[in-house]
Amino acid sequence: MFDIFIDTHFAGAHHLREYPGDCEKPHGHNWKVKVTVRATELDQYGMGIDFKVLKKIVKEVIDKLDHHDLNTLPYFQDRNPSSEHIARFIYDEVESRLLNDNHSLSTVTVLETDTQGLTYYGDKTSGGSLPV
């Protein structure tokens, strides 16, 4: 088994509605993102997934977030654009674009700063969908 990953980033603004603190005010971050794909087999070239293919898929998703006020995006109309929800958004969008039986999306890690962040494993490990 192989875990293949790419690191990327995006800049954006957000605020957490009804949050009891400073994060309720509009502010920005330079989020760092790590996307990891797990491959069970290698292709004829000896790759689990071509980095070029993974980068293209992730860029399509990150471009939906980069330099936007996340609160104005349709996905975040009914949920706060917390790092947790951002990770889930990226995960769901990337997963829907991965079309191969030999690999699957493993994790998405989102860092708000160099010292704090989280990793999302998808709903499949929790035995069902998480509430939004």
C-alpha cells in the first residue's frame, strides 16, 4: 500500500457566525493543505497516481476557495467555514474527481497556521455521515 500526497495552499477570508470571540469578525488565512491518496496497486508505470494528475484535481478544487470570502460560497451558506468544514469540502470535491479502483482519497489535512490544523479522514471511517 502506498500513500501519495501533495501539499498546496490557498488564501481566503472567512468569519465564524455566532462564534463567541474574535473569529466572528472577518479575517483571513493562508491555509496550507495536504491531500493524501492511498493506492493498493501500481499502474503500468509503477505509480499509485501520477503527481501531475493529483495536482490537477486538487488545483481545480483549491481554485474554488483561493482568494474568496468563504462565507459567500454556496457550500458555506448553511455551515461555518471552519477548518473542519473546509477539509470536508476539499475531501468531498477531490474524492468525486478520483476515478480509479486502484487508489482512493485517504486524508485531507488543513492548517490555518504553521502550528495548528486538522486531518479529515472522510465519513467512511466513522461508519456513516457526520452531521453538518
